[in-house]
Amino acid sequence: MNRKIKIKKPRRPRRQRSYVTVPNLFTVLNILCGFLSVLQVLSSHYVNAAWLIWLAAIFDALDGRIARASGRSSEFGLQMDSLSDVVSFGLAPSVLVYQVQLHKLHPPVGMILAFFPLLFAAFRLARFNVITMQSGKGKDYVGLPAPSAALTLAGLIILYFDTHWEFLMRFLVVLVPLVGLLMASSIRYEGFPRFNFKEKGANRIRLVVFLLSLAAFFIYPQYILFPFCILFIIAGIARALLKMFQEEDADIAIIPEEEPTVSDNEMTQ
């Protein structure tokens, strides 16, 4: 009697499907705001363009927090987020500052300075991706965050068109390369603090300052955004200088040759 021998075919590995997740939708809104900001600059609506950069920063902050809260963090999300940041916090502010002021400078100088936000935002985000995949994320920023740099430039332009203080345009010429180099530096900036209502001391002071700043921002946003960004930049520089005096091996590097050694709990975007 002949028996039929059944040969089991090996199961094909299931293909990993990519899903449209809520964090990725916020990333799409981020890059959309960057794109619309560039269009507003081309239409000479500079204040609208600056506020769209601010809106992109909100979506950028939300996508990361939603991804961590929902457990949807992925390498795809990391890369997508960085690519959208290059548009919203690199290309958009570069085009904005060029059209508002830097095009008036000698042709090569204005163009080179306007390229700085885009160049150093791309540099910083690429460095962040490499270190994050190697060491993970943490609490501090290494280098000025790209959204903070973009918001500083956008905040200055919003303030200028409300006040028409001419010294702001002269300061813009200095500020553009400064924030660019700070993005590529090894200076550490504190991440967004996690407030605990039960904890006293410095945490409670930070909470009060944050709530007062938030209330003032909703009343006079054009006067609060730029000074707040400048204080954030100065605080990071002062913290780095203080650390240099306290620790012998501490230093500040602009575009360091080797990436700073960080632990899993020290690195974030």
C-alpha cells in the first residue's frame, strides 16, 4: 500500500507591515508646517512664516511624547522625525532670515550665513540619530536643539515686525551663525523638566516660573518667545562654563572631532 508522504512547506516569514501611527501623523503635521512656512516666506508673509515654525515645534514635541507614552517608538519614527525637522527647523528658518535681512548683505556673505541654520540643523540631527541608535535617549540635549535654534530666529523676526526695532536686524546677522555653531557644539542643554507637584524646592520654583511664563506668552506672545529662547541659550552656555571651572577635564567644543561619550540616560534630541 502506497502512502502519500506530506512534506510540510516552510512557513514564509511574515512581512512587517508599516502602520500609520498617531506619532507619525504629528510628524507629518510638523513637516507640513515647515513647508507652509517656506511658502509664506515666498509670499512675503514673514510673521506668518515665523509662527508656522513655532507651530511645527509644538507638533515636534508632541510626536515624541505620544510615541513614548503609547510605546510606538521606532527607528522609522526617529528617521522620519529628523527629516521633518530638517525642513521645519533648518530649511524654513534659513529661507526666512535670508528673505527678511541677509539678502541685503554682500551676495556671498548673506547666502553663506543663511545656509548656516540648514547646514547645522542637518549636522545636529544626523549626529543625534547616530548616538541615539548607539546609546539610547536620555534627559539632556547635546548641542542647542534644532527647534530651539529655529524658534530663536523666528521669535526675533516676530518681535521685529511688532516693534520695528532696527537693532534686532543687526543682531540677526550675529545670531544666525551663533545658533548654528551652538547646534553643532558639545554644550549640554537641559530637556523639558518633568514637574512633580509633590516635590518641593527647585522643582516648585521651576513650576511657578513655567506657569507664569506660559500665562505671559498667551497674553503677549510676540514679547515672550524671543527673550525666553535667548535665556535658554544663555543658561546652557553659563552652565557649560561653570562646569569647566568646577571640573578639570570638562571642555566646550564647537563641532567636536569625536562624539561626546554619553550614557543611556544622558542623550536625547
